[in-house]
Amino acid sequence: MSVTIPAPRSQRIDPKYKRGPKSRSSFEMLAWLFMRLSGVALIVLIFGHLISNLIVGDGINAISFGFVAGKWADPIWQFWDLAMLWLAMLHGTNGVRTIINDYAEKHSTRAWLKGILYVATIFIVVLGTLVIFTFDPCVAGSTLPQC
Amino acid sequence: MSKTSSGTLYRGHEGMWSWVGHRVTGVVIFLYLLVHVLDTALVRVDANAYNAVISTYQTPWMALGETGLVAAILFHAFNGLRLILVDFWKQGTKYQRQMLWGVMILWVVVFAGFAIRHLSLAFGGH
């Protein structure tokens, strides 16, 4: 007597059986490499940022508009903060992209979450870049001596 | 722990927990980064508005939050170096457990130094 195996009733199909055709693009490999390279650079940039802003002198108590103006009077700190902004945002965005791909199984959910992520990333990177490049020490409310 | 998870090489062990820790700290740092760019952007709007927001960062309660944030950054940084060694160093996978203990020791030492400095500044000492 043969055994009849009922068809599976669950509608849920494990995502590993729904993968599309293999991509020939090296994007994922480049993203993996970028995480390692930017990670090392970010350790230097963020540790330097924390030491200069929170450890030396009066630490966090010294931070004010004048403190920021003093730092950005030096092009090295402008470049430092610009590099930190771009690398940290791209590193973080790629990390969250990976997490979305891992946990959002529905294609439309994944697309929506990543769309929101990319809009937020572009907004923050553009805003931060503009703030660094158009910084004005004599903006409204500034009490710096040169104003 | 369920029967199915016992006896696997990865699940429930140091490798899995360091992976969980890396994800959680990464998301926390990213969310803070979004807020931190927005608050810094106030320097382009009004010096007093920026000073007002920064003064909230200088309160004791926020100092505890900043200490927690730096704890997350330090773990993510040191464990990230361990991940790079696991990927690129020939013996990396063999010593990944020992390297995690190295990460934790380094994390405790650097974090203790930071916490003492930052909290004594924020709570009014020197």
C-alpha cells in the first residue's frame, strides 16, 4: 500500500526558494569591501572626533556655537567632518540595507523600507555637506568678536 | 534552549551573540547619527538655537545616554576589527572566539576610561 503525502497547506514559502537568478554584478562584493575599508577609516575619524569634542579640555561643557566655528575655521576639521559624514552615512545605510534584506521577506515591504532609507540618507548627506561648506560664523545670533 | 538548537556550531554561541551585538549597536549608532547631523545643522540657522539644543546634551541624564552611545561605538569598532581579521587573516576563523574575548577586554578598559572622564565632566567635577 502506497503512502500518500498531503500537499503542504502552509502558504509561506521559505525565502531561500524564491531567490531570483544569480546576479553577475559585483555590487555586493564591493559593498562588503566598502564596509571593511570605511570601518577602519571611521575608527580613526570617530575616535578623533570623540577625543577632540569630549575628552580634551572641558569636554562636552566646552561645546557651543563658538566651539564649532573655531573648529571649522580650520580646513582640516572641515575635511575631517565631511569625510566622517559621508563614510558614516554610507556605512550605516549599507548596514541597515543588509538588515532590511534579512528581515523583510515581502518584496514590496523591502522596496518600501529601502526607499525610505535612501531618501533619509540623501537628505542627511546633502544637508550635512551644505552645512559644512556654507557655514557662516556670523549667522543670526552669533556673538563672535569678528561679527 | 530547544533541542534543535543544541549541537550546532554557531547558534547560541559567541559568534552569534557578537553578530547580534554588532547589529544592535550598528542600528543605535545610525539612528543617533541621523539626529546628530540634524542638531548640528542648527549652526546654519541660528547660533542661539544651536546653543540651546547643545545645552540639553550637557545635562547629567543626557551624559548617561552619551556614555551608552560611546559604549555602543567602542564595541562596534573593536568587534569590527575582529570581523576584518576573521575575513582577511588566515587564522581568523580559528581564533575568532579568543579575539572576541580580546574585544571585550579592550572594550571594558577603553570604556571605563571614557566613562570616568565624561561623567566627571558632565556631573561637574574635573
